[in-house]
Amino acid sequence: MRIFGKHVFPSQIILFASGLLFFASTTYDVHRSIKNNQTPPSQEQLKALQDYIESARRSR
């Protein structure tokens, strides 16, 4: 198969496509994590975290 005048094997196309998919999915995940971390935690989340910390201290 020829792309841009060069011979390209199907395995090279599959490797390139899988690399592109990996790059796109990690980029999406990073941006999703950044977006989710921009909102401050709610009062319920803070209370749950505090309860967890206290129970971890008691179990020592």
C-alpha cells in the first residue's frame, strides 16, 4: 500500500492508529482530571474524609 508515495505495511498503520488512540485517551483523561479537580470538595466529602482519617487513627 502506498501513502504519500511511500510503501507502508498494514502493521505500521495499525501501530500508528493504536499509538494515536493511546495519546488521545491519555490526553482526554488528563483534561478530565484537571476539570474535576477545579471544583472544591463539598461539605459531605470533607466530612467523609475527616471521618476516614479519624477511624484510621483509632485503628492504630
